Amino acid sequence: DKSQIDNALQFAELRRSSGVELEFLHGTFNDPLPFESHSFDAAYEVGAFCYAIDKVALFTEIFRVLKPGGRFSYCDWCRLEYNPEDEHHVELLRKVKPLTGMVEMPFPREVEEAFVQSGFEIELSAEACAGGEQFSHVVRDTERSFWLAESVVNAADRLHLAPKNLKRLWDRIREGGQALQEAVELN
């Protein structure tokens, strides 16, 4: 999403006055990374690798560009209390994926195995939220947000002010949001 690069460039311009130089590249982490081997002391990722097609290939690339002894911090979506044999769980995940655009939502052990296969040594693998509850508090608040947004969408639809498919799109967003809320509460 190139708009993220625009936001980052604005931030970089603000930071430049304090002597910090930042560089940004636009690309996809589903391709080899455009950096020399052993280029970085450290790297981190927050909430984007659920879009990776091949985690082992991606983690191998990250391992390649880190200097020996370099460190990588990863914080992303994982399935926690998910049972692939439970039809209700499968249905929740089916509804959440279009809302988030995720390629997949792996189990923590799948991510750990991909890291190890890529050459990493895992120092810590744990729930990042304080007490495992941070995200669920945010999601519980969605009902109020949904009510307000749905009121606006329904009014615009009734008054024929909304684009043709807005109501149908909203219904899918709401369905995905409700499924996400229920899935988070499973954990």
C-alpha cells in the first residue's frame, strides 16, 4: 500500500530535523528482499505476515539479511483456541478472513516451526497482550461502533444517497466483525 509510504515519508520529514535519516522501499515480502546478506543488526514485524504466502521463504530471507547474531521480533495474528474439527470455528475463520484480508492465520507452533526451519533460534514465544486480554477489550467495543456505522449506512441506503453496493458491503463487514469478536472471545 503506497499510501503507507506517503505517511512514512511525512514522518521522516519531521524526524529529519533531529538528524535522523530514514529510507523507505515499496515492495512485497513474498519476493526476495532487496538487501545484501548480513545488512541489518535487527528487524521487527507487527501484524503484516499473515499476508505472507510462504512463511519459511520469508523468514529465510529475513535470516539472510540479518547480521550474524542479529535479532528479529515478530508480533502477528495466530490462532489460539481454534479447533479445525469444530464446524463453528471453521465458519468463524471463514468470515474473518475477508474482513482482514489475511492469507492465513497459523497456529503458534506453525510459526515457530517456520522460524526454526529458516535458521532462527527462538528465545521467546508467547501471547504479546498483557494478560492475553488487550485485543479482546478493543473488540468488545465494536458493538457500539457497529451500531453507529450501521445507522449511517441504513439511513443513506433508505434515502438513496449510498452507492449501490454499500449496504451489501456493510453487511459483510459487520458479519466479519461479529465473527472476529466471537473468535477473540474464544481465547
